[in-house]
Amino acid sequence: MKPFRFAVQSYSAESPAAWRDRAKKVESLGYSALHVADHIIGPGAALDRCHHPVQNIAAVPAMAVAAEATSTLRVGCRVFCIDYRPAAVLMKEAATLDFFSDGRLEFGLGAGWLAAEYEAIGINLDPAGERVTRLEEYVKAAKMMFAPGQMDFNGKYVHLNEFEAVPKPVQKGGVPIMIGGGSKRVLGIAGREANIISLNFDNSSGMIGPKGVQSSTAEMTSQKIQWIKDGAASIGRSMDEIELEIGAYFTMVVPDVEQGAATLAKMFGLTAEDMKVHPHALIGDVDRICDTLVARREQYGISYITVGESNIDAFAPVVARLSGK
């Protein structure tokens, strides 16, 4: 079993000093990484349709500042939307982040999904099949750009030729690539290509809501793990080469498990029993959550857990107990 790692995902910065202090605090509490997301629009009708929280900072500069404020903390984005930047631009930014952080970048990529955000910023939301094909090309192009030699990559969507990418990543073997998603095809690609796989909802609805949460029950997560295994097996790859990560979006460090589960279940059209075993939910006191994570690592192989910024302090005892074990 892989040792546990823990990360925090943050969407906001109240001030430059507060952001630096948050990064330092996350590091001091033993978390492995600080992640941002990759969303652009602020408050308004478009964001209301997404049912998504505001992200008031851009991913790349926020990651750079967090890395500069710390010395061991890894920085990442769960995950960059491939449609928001040309491939060569995104890969160069990633390699530069790895360069300036002295090899502390985790490079997350996703196919994009937030329909109202695409519309609000004037980007066409292509059918899912096209976006996933483009995601696969971005991953393959990133590996080539992070490696020695001149670029010679011509896919359906990505064309990079007659140059060598610089700077090269500091990390031996290149920057670890995280692929995030919840569909069969994305997870199959991830099983073949990713160093880290971020298990997520099926976000085909284009917004946050019950449908996505219902797509990631215990039963559905077992199916997703099998899709990853099938993808890895198709090229003879061992699951030992892959780290499985999950966002514990519904973390409640509380003594009353029943009430917490019932509250969440009502929100998402599930039963309280479903929520207690939902892989994206961690409900209970520190002892119960630690036991749950150990059991889920045994069941699914998930060893990398990300919690939201509101749980930095409450979840810290779990991090202290399980990190590296």
C-alpha cells in the first residue's frame, strides 16, 4: 500500500499576505501539497448557473507565490482546464513553475466541464469526446515537452514542431502528471498515462449538483477503479506506478456521524447510509476518519486525500496521525 499523503485545495485569497500565510500553515501542519483549481469567472449569473464557488485568484501566479512562501510544500492545480490555454503555453508555464519551485510541481490536467464558464468567456464547449481526445493529446505532448529533444508532435488538436521546450523540469523523470475525471474513457487514459489520478464526479451535466455526487457512490467508485486498472493493464502497466487521489469534498470532523450524514444525504438525493460510505465524504471524529481512510485505502487503493481550505485545522490531527503511514 502507498503511504498516505494529504493536500488542501483553496479557491480564494483574502490578501497577498493571507495567501502566503495559508501556504506556510498548510506546510507546517504536515500537508503534502496546496492545490488551486482553474476557474476564471467571478460572481454573476453565469457562476450562479454553475453552482460553483468563486475562485478569486488565477492558478499559475497563486501556485508560484505559494511555492515561493514555502520550502517543502508541493503546489498543484486540480486540475488545469486544457481549453483555457494553448498546449505549448500551459506546458511552458508548468515547467517554469517546476523550475522556480525546485521541483515541487504536480501538474494536473482535465478535459473541462463547467458549461456556463465556457459560455461566459466565449470558448466553445466541444462535445465530450472531442475534449477527451484533446486531453489525451495534451498529456502526450506534455511528456514530450518535459523530455530532452526537439518537439515533433502532430495530433488532431495539438501541433508542436521544430523546437526544443525550455526550461526542462527539475524533477527527475519529469513533472508528475495528474489526470482528473470520472468517466470511463478519461480514467482509462489516466490508467495508461498518469502518475496521479484524481477520482472525480462524472461532470457531464456541466455544473455541480446531485447528479455528479450520485455518480461517485461507493459502488460507482469501485467501477472507476476498475476502469483505471483496465487502462493500465492494456499497456502492461502496474497499479504500483499510479497514485490514486480523491477530493474529500464533504469532510465533517464532528462527533455526530448520523446528523452529518443525514444533512448531506438530503442535499444530494442519497440515503444517510450512502453518505457514510461515499468515497468523497469523511464524517466523524478523528478516530473514525482515520479508520475510514485506512479501510478505503485497502478497498480502493486511494492514498492521497485532498480537503477544502475550511478544514485545514479540523483535519490536521488526521494528517498528523496518518501522513507517510
